[in-house]
Amino acid sequence: MRDPKSAFEVMAELVRSRDRAARLRARPAKALPDGERIEALLALAHDDDAVLREKAVDALAAAGELALPALRRSLDAGGWKPPGRLALEILIDDVRPLPGHRARLEAGAVEALERVGTPAARRLLKDLAAGASDAPLTKDAKAALSRLEAP
């Protein structure tokens, strides 16, 4: 769906179909690491055991953009041994923000759920708002809920 007219038509159809739109789920949402898990992985990335350190760095890499604020804070705080510091610097350089297309899709989904506004749509927004606190999707869902709950 590359042209805006098609995207608008799909969103309009989702709004018209109300509850059915909120129940649409092609696949279960992938669980994302939360702040506590990322902090625990950062602690393991300090470990002297190279295998354990490597597994922690791999898990942080899989968290991607969600881990980026914590990675930067940890690097700025210091206390890293050279192998861990180097791995952290490389990881920060390698982490890429969400592709623009995916970010737009997520924002459009939140907007559609907000426009639908049914109890089922609100429940789905609450589920999304319970995600990783640094995730743009979580922030968007929280903002949509606050707008829906505003008088």
C-alpha cells in the first residue's frame, strides 16, 4: 500500500468496521524486552565470562532501538572493562531506528484503534501501552488512550 489514497481507504474501512478491526490480528505481537530485562542484560554484559557477555550483547542487539537509551546511559556512566566497552560502542553504532515504513504502520494502527474507540479497541490500546516504555508504539498507544479518556 504505497499510495496515500489506498492507505486512507483501508483506515476508513477499519473505522467503519469498529469491533472487527480491533479483533484483527494476523499474528501474535512479539514480546519486547522491557526496561528491567534490558538493565539485567547490561549487567550480564559486564561479566568476565566471554560467552555470557556475548549472549547478553546478542540479546541487547535483538532488542534494537528499544535498548538504545539504556545502552547510551550505561556507556556514559562508565565502569566498563575494555572488551565490554568496545562491544557496547559497536552495538550502539549498529542499532538502527525502526524503518520508516514500520513506524508509519504502527502509528496508523494506533490511530485507527483510537478512531474506532470501542471497548475492544481500547483493550488492544491498553495492551500496546503496556509494552516497553521506550518503544514509540507504547508511547503512541498511551497518548491515544489519554486522548480517549479525556473529557
